[in-house]
Amino acid sequence: GSQVIGDKITSINKTLSVDLENDRFVLSDGSVDRVEFGRLADGSIGMIIRDDKGNDLMNVSSTTNKIVSSNGHMELDFNEERILIRQENDTPILLLGKGDF
């Protein structure tokens, strides 16, 4: 079964933890925290989803609201009110919304 230490409940394989003291759930693949939900490291409440390399694919909180494609070529940034598309070499090729390259 699961392990309960203080205010933290952890699955037997250590991939899921519920931290009651810090108000957060974390799902890990063993090396990367793939999903964080609740109170984030910056103190805001939100959710972060990462790929197997630790890159943020979705970060939604009171400070950041961004979704990025798995290859990093397309980014939807709600705070900046823009969609940004990049080439393979990371050069921006299309910007819809506010801002500039």
C-alpha cells in the first residue's frame, strides 16, 4: 500500500503524492514531476503538465497561462494574448495577437 508520513501520502511506487500541508498533488514518472496540481512552487494555485524531459506543456495559474506543443513550435500564451509559431531552428514565423518577435 501507500505510505503516510506526516501530512504527505505517497503511492507505493512513489509516482503519486498528495501533500496536505502544501496543498498539492504531484504525479511523477520517477525522474520528472509530470503533473503538479494545487499550490505551485511560486505560491500560486494552478496546474503544470510536463513532457518526459521536464519541459512545460501546460502551465495554468494566477501568474502563467500557457500551452506549448510537444515539439515547442507552437505556443498559446493567454497572458500575452498571442499565438506564436516557430520553425525547427526556433525562429518565429507567425505571431497572432500582441507583441513582436
